[in-house]
Amino acid sequence: MRRETWLPATAASAGVARSVVREAAAQAGLEDEQTWDLVLATTEAVTNAVRHGAAWPNDCILLATRRSPRGLQVEVRDLGTFHSALAPAPLEATSGRGMQIIAALVDRLEVKHGDGGTLVRLEKRRDSGSRRASASGRGVRAAPCSGRAGPLGDRSSEGGAARHLRG
């Protein structure tokens, strides 16, 4: 089941995102280390969306989780643009390593840009020996955001250019 959460486009939303992903990872049967990796990768993706992206008209970014046959997918969507050049950051730089950190932590990373926004999709797979989660799930959970939460409209489509960084 897909679960969507609107997060205010602020740094504090990284903590809410960690809680949402931690819960979804437990339901999807991810082990502790896999969960830790996915939570950290999500923190980086949310931080990137807040710092470098653009909020939706409701002043939020969208976090979605979805169980996949192999594990858990996490999506972070904003209305910003993404420049796909992933050159290594200079050694003395204090930022600029988020995408490389994400790529090192997840089993699959996809970045799509187009239709006026950016989608970062992460996937972490279960080990073959991990337990299977129950089929229970929840629907959309709303976080407080200023403004109105409008429909996704055409932005929920999968159109636009995609860049598969790992998979």
C-alpha cells in the first residue's frame, strides 16, 4: 500500500520523515541495518528537497512510501529542478555529498526531473532471510502545512526525464 505524507518544507521535517520511514520499514520486514540505511538516505533526500528544491503550493514536499515485492520504496517529490551532474564535492566542501551518500546506502536510486518537479525514488531490499510483514497498512497521513493542500494533478504522473543512478 502506498502511504503519502505532506511535510512542511523545513529542516524539521527530516525528523518526521525518519519516523514515517522507520514505521514503513518495519511493516515491510526490513532488518535493523537496512532500516537505518533507508532512514539515513531519506533524511538526505528530504534535506536536499528542502534546501535545493521548491515547495508545492501548500508550502510542503511530498514523502511517499510503498512496499515493493523486494522491500520498501521511498519517494520524495518537490517542485524544484535537479541538475544531474553528480561531480564529487571538493574535499574542503561542507556540503554537496547528499546524492553520493544516498547512492551508497540504497539498493536502487532513481532521480526524475520534468513536468515542473523532481522525484527522488529510493529502494531498499529485504534480505532473503528476513521476516515477512503483515498486510496491514495505512493510507494518507497529513502533516501540518501552511496554505492549502491541493491535489497532485498532473504532477503525480511518471513523466519527465529519468536518471537511474543505481538499480
